[in-house]
Amino acid sequence: MTFQELKVIEPILKALKNKEYVNPTPIQEESIPVLLQRKDILGSAQTGTGKTAAFAIPILQNLHEDKLGNSKKRPIKALVLAPTRELALQIYDNFEEYGTYLDIKSAVIYGGVAQSKQVRVLNQGVDVLVATPGRLLDLIEQRIISLKEVSYLVLDEADRMLDMGFVRDVKKIVAMVKYERQTMFFSATMPKAIMSLASEILNQPVRIQVSPEEETVDKIKQSLYYVGKKKKINLLIELLEKEDLKSVLVFSRTKHGANRIVKQLGELFIEAKAIHGNKSQSARQKALSEFKSGEIRVLVATDIAARGIDVDELSHVVNYDLPDVPETYIHRIGRTGRAGLGGFAISFCSHEELDQLRDIQRHLRMDIDVLTDSVYANEMLKVSVDDNNSKPQHKRKQNHNTMKKQSPQRRHKVKKQSSESSRDNASKAKSNKDKLTKSTKPKTDNRGKSSKPKTDNRGKSSKLKTDNRGKSSKPKNDNRGKSSKPKNGKSGKPKYYSKGKTTNQKSNTRRSQK
């Protein structure tokens, strides 16, 4: 099958010949005839199989036929929505290349840059507009863009747009497009959310599924290293010492993680650059162009920024951090093995990522080959697709299983020791509780009375005073055991001393004088 047999017009065939495209890919072979008949389509194919050309070629051809004999001002006739700036630029470049010999004008708009240049291009008239949802809505609210004349609507990487939270924006944009249109959904995966949205905005679509969305590219060799979280950078550096890793795309879960990887590689004179949402558009485009041209060997990216990275000869993809969603794993490794070429995907899995690995292998319905040819590789239990438990067993359960294999005498001894230790722990806890209870009780004297400070008739506390020798000045009891506290409740200083003599000594002196 050739493009000529698909009834592609001569100007587009000439542009495809310049790109050395002769035979269409499976998704192109099935989609182009359907779209030339102006039917809605819901298409899914493995990443890197030519989805962009599958809808760009028929849109350009239909627009060329619609414009014959039409000399009016150019309104926007085709709208392509993309989730990221990189993917929007890639789609725009493809429209420009395929429409080189056609009188069709394309433009691209995206956020993160000033809108003045984009507005100037739009005011000159545009046939095909490639846009990200956010910037498109901004210009619509400013009444710079109108979608009333759009006849062709495309959602590329539709599943990713839903993951990024563009559902409301997409529905708002679709509502601004006239009902008599041709709508196209293209994505690497087709989850239930996409099918639900498709049923709302597609009109009797033709379902094209070149391969199951769960299936990854057959020509990509997948492998896995079990490695500690802190040792991942060491393993990556060791892998980069190999010459066969000519161009490496490293995926990080976070933006700060991507920056940290680039910094650590730079300390060892390994040149790498990062692209993520915090980078400016010019910095991202510069890093991507240097990676494509081979000026830098390593590019570190997050999942969102990686959409739109189209490198035909990308040799390796490294999952530095495993993704939380299995479908994202397919998108990642799909960056290599493009244009029918082979590729390698290497994943790092720490102990904290065992659940993610298990979900990925279940989604793939296969076990990823485990490599142990590195000093940083950990010897861990292999995670299999057949595993039912999502988490490793607790130690107590493992000890219980090992006890079953022991002799009856040994099991009895272990149980006896465990029961004795439990009783000891219970007794210790009880004694600690008793000590705590005793410490909180008020102290009592020999007569069982509480030693709380007493108060006199005026309600003042009779706090005990101490003399210079540090002894307490507590009133002493006489021989009858009665306190020498003043009677009748009268206040005043008790006459304990009179010129160094006690009260008894003073009374004896008075009798002798009489």
C-alpha cells in the first residue's frame, strides 16, 4: 500500500516524497480513507506510529478542495487541540511540511509566551489553527478568535488532556464549534473517560484500533533494575558510561527531581538539560533542539513536558521514577522505537515503588526482565503479574508461615517463649501503672492525715518558714501532744521564746520569785 493508492492528491504526495515517506503506517492506512469521506473517527494506536499524519493529510486535502473557487477572507476552518506546547509545535511543523505546495496557512498558539506575535499572525488570516486549550480560551474571551467557521476539529492525545484537567475547557471549546463538523479523536490509549467524552461530541464515529492500547511497541526491549532510592543516580551514571546509550531520555516524577538529576550529572561533567513546566518556552525549545541535534546526550523530562518529543533515533528511555498510572508508562517508552526502529526502555524500581511496578506489569500482562549486572542492583523478590497482594507480607505473618515447617517440639518451645514474654510485659506494664498511681497520691503523716498546708481563720496559708539553719519552724507539741497554737482563735505571735527562755522556764522563774 502506498499513499498514492490512498488517493492522496499530488501536492501532498510531493511533500511526502521530500520527507521520504512512501508507505503509510497502519493507522494512516486505515484512517486516511475514512477521513477523506468526512466521517468522524475515534482512533488509537501505539505512540510513534504516525497519528499526526493520519489526520493532517486528509484535513489538508479536504481544505484544498473546499477552497477551490473561494476567494473570501480566511476564517479558521480546522482546529487542532493539543495538551502541551511541545506537541502543539510538533503538529504545526507537520502541517507546514505536508502543506508546503498548498495555499493553506497554518498557525500555532500556546501559553507561556507573549501573545502579541500570535495575534499578528491570526489577524492575517489562518486556515488551520493548532492550540493549547488555555491560550485559545484567553484569545476567545478577548474576541480575537472566533470558532464559528470551524469545520474540522481534532483532539490529539485526548487522554492526556483529560489527565491534565482540561475536560471543562475542551467541552467549552467544543460548544463554540458548529454542530455540522468532522470530529477526530486520536490517542495512544482509550480509557473509559475518553469513551464517555467521545459519545458526547462524536457523531457515529468509525472506531479504528490498530493495536490494543495495553500493548506496548513490540520492538522496544524492556528491562528493570531493583535499586535503592538513594542509589538511583549512581546506577544512572554507571549506565551512561556505556557507549551504546547514544541518546537517553530520562523521566522524573517531579520538576525538582529533574533539576536535581541534571545537577548531579553536571558535577561529573555529564552534560544534560531538563524540560518541565517551570522552564520558559524558549529554554524548553532550546534544550529540545540541542537534544535532537545531538549536542547534548541526556534530556531529563517530566511526563507533561515529554508530550511532543519526537526523536526518530532515540536509543534509550530511562524511567528514573516509575509513574503512578500504568498508561503513562506506555507513553514514556513510546518515545523510543519510533518510525519502525527498535529501542530500549530501562526502569528503576525502589522498595517504595513496588506497587506501581505491579500495576504496570498487570497492565502489560507480562513480567519485565530484571537485570542484576550492576553493583547498585538490589536483590529483591521479583514482582510478578500473578501476585494477588498489593503489599509485601508483614514479618509476623512470615514468622507464622515458617513455624509451620518446624517440628512440633520446636513450635511448642517458641509458643511457650512468646507467652512468657507476653506475661512479663504485662507485669511490667502493671507495675509501671502502680508507680504512676502512687506518685500522684498526696502524702500523709503517721496519723494518716493529709499533709496539705492548713489555713488560719483569715484563710491565709500557714506556709512553713525555715530559720537560718534550714530547719522547719513547725510548731512543736507539748508533753500532752497538744499544739501550742494560740487559743480562742486569736491571732498573734506565739510566745515561744522570751530572752532565750521557753514558756515553761519563764513560769518556773515566776514561782521561785514568789
